Amino acid sequence: MSATNPGPALGRQGLQPKGVARRQEILDRAIDVFRERGAYGTSLRRIAEALGVSHAALLHYFDSREQLLVAVYAHAEAQRSAAETESHPGVDGMVHAAMANVEVPGLVELYSTLVAAALDGDDHVGTQFFSQRFERIRERLTAEFTADQEAGRIRDDVPASHLAALLIAASDGLQIQWLLEPSLSLESTLRTFATLLQPAAR
Amino acid sequence: MSATNPGPALGRQGLQPKGVARRQEILDRAIDVFRERGAYGTSLRRIAEALGVSHAALLHYFDSREQLLVAVYAHAEAQRSAAETESHPGVDGMVHAAMANVEVPGLVELYSTLVAAALDGDDHVGTQFFSQRFERIRERLTAEFTADQEAGRIRDDVPASHLAALLIAASDGLQIQWLLEPSLSLESTLRTFATLLQPAAR
DNA sequence: GTCTATACTTTGATAGAC
DNA sequence: GTCTATCAAAGTATAGAC
């Protein structure tokens, strides 16, 4: 998971600089709530209670609960991916990100919950966010894989775009499987995917 | 996704044969509700309304809403996987299953929602169900891949168990990405995974 | 602009009547 | 076995204090 731009529209529009700053405070604190209690029992009132404000106050900065949750996830992702993504490109970066994700309690659960909600037919906040997020990461990985193919570092008999989508899917899916069965090695299983990309030996 | 045994404990215990039959009726009808409205706005009262009963009646057969939803998913999965899985083993079976899943409105959303909830720390009904489901499918695929490796049909320089977990993860993740971006080809992308498994040519 | 107070609606769940 | 009644919690929306 990575992001270079948290994107706009993840909060109520037309806020003053002071309001934007306050919104950051809310997001910072809200993340802690998820670290403590997970994503399940995290109602607006719980988050508000942890912040020492009323739940209605949160809706002054976010149009809905879902918008707040998406903003929280985007904020958490942006906090790390700045340096993380660029330092470890390709498969290696995904391995590092995946391992970092599963160590933050509630983060994968939050991600999975929001993605599931984004699949709903109606237009949710999450639908646009995660569609764009998937597309952005696919494009970045496709470019990297294409370069790898041209340099002969990985096999070139498969479309780079397919490899990009597969790697994202594998990373997301393995994080879930690992949380339900920690005995399987998230790292080595993901690295096996990298092995599959090696050019036909000999 | 596959299942040979829907498993027990997906409904209130100690029901009479007549009650079990009624529970099947409820599940059959509940699936239709998901086909029509998706998983999002599917409350107990909505399902009950479609059945012509009160929401409290549903809770006579299921301990909670989540238990009902898990039973609905297990029922939907069992309906098809009986013949589906055995006729198409290995990667081919997963491709068929994935393509069938995304064509049932709300099914992937229901699956993703329940899996996300199963990640919660507290013991949910879904936690046990999906843990066992993942383990069962991983074991089946691992056995198939191991046989393929011994027969020289796929490369044997990677653990079959890793390939099993990767394939499940890729299938689950790609279904989600496809629902958010139908322009990418679910089938050919998944088949690319099969290509990666081919033994080192030449 | 920021926030509290308050009320409205839906929902999951329980208890007890028939 | 099913219903009605009821409850607590939650998301949402509005009015108004400061």
C-alpha cells in the first residue's frame, strides 16, 4: 500500500487553514483509537469520546462516518509510504509494506472493511478512493515491471500490467490469510512470487 | 472459493428436523435478497420482510446477524462448489470460481465484508469459519500443486504451499480489483498466474 | 467557525405473549 | 415457532451557544 497524495475531498470542503489543522489532529488521534480497539467497535461516538468532543463535532469536519474512516486510512497510509515506497521499489516494497501493515492492529481490518463497503453499487466515498488507489499502484508497478522486463531482470513473456494486479492482489489477500493463520510466513510466501518472476533460467 | 462441507454451528443448535428445513428455506430466500440489493443495506428486517416474517423470527434460527450472513455465504458457496470444484482442479478451478463469483451481485461484497469482520480480535462466528475455509482450500491446492510438481507439470523450485496461498490471495484480490475496475481482464490476469507456474522452459 | 445539545431514524438484540 | 413490544446503540441532521 502506498500513496504520494492523500488526495482531496477526504473531508468537508471549504475549510479554513485552522480547520484543516484541527482535522489533522482528529485524524492523528483517531488512528490511535483503531490501534487500541480495532476497527470493529469504532463508532463515531467512541472516536469522539477519545478526542474529548461530541460525535457531532466530528461531522463538522467529515460528511459521514465512512468519509472519516477513509480519511483515517489514507492518513495512516500517507504517514509511512512517503519514504517507504521510494526506498523499496517493486516486489520488495510490497513485501515491506505488507509486513508493516499486519503489525498495526486494526489497520488491515480497517482497510478490508472499507474496500468491502466500496464494492457496493451506490457511490460511496470509498469507491472513488480505492478505485483511484488501486489504479495508481497498478500503474506504478506496471512501469517498474516493464523496466525490469526491458532490462532482462524478470521474464517478459507475461504482461507487466497483469503482474502488477497480481502482486497487489496477492499482497492484500496474504495479509488477510496471515491474520487468520499467523503460522504461514507472510514474507517468504510473498517472496515466492518474486521467484516466479525470475527469467527462465538456463 | 469452494466447500465440500458447509460445516455445523452455522445456526442455532438443537433444532428439530422441521426447524432445519425451515432454516434452509430462509437461507435460499436470503440469498435472493443479496442478489437484489447487495450486502450493504441488508439488515435483518429487510431480509425478514422479504420472507414475510418479523426480524425476531430470524433470530430464532440464528444467534446473530453475522451468523446468518455467514450461513448465507456458506450456503451460496456450497450450492455450486459441489460439482464445480471437482470438475476443474487447480488454477483452472479457481479461474472458473472467480469468474462465477463476480457475476453474482453482492456475493464478493458479502464475502469481503464477512472476512473483514472475521479479522476482528474478538471471537466471531466468521473467524472460525473463514480460518477453516482458507485452511481447507490451501490444503487442497497444496496437494494438487505437489502432484503437479512431481509430475513435472509445474516448476518445483518453489513450495507448493506458497503457491496455494498465493493463488487464493490472487483470486480474492483480483475479484475485488475487477469489481472496482472491470476493464482489467479477470480471467486472463489469473491465467497469467498459471503461466508463471510453468516449468522453466528450454 | 467550532462545538454542544438534542432529536430522529434504523438497527441488532431480548423478553414475554399467543 | 412466531409475533409484538421494548431497549440500547449508532449514524445522521438541525438548532443554537460561544
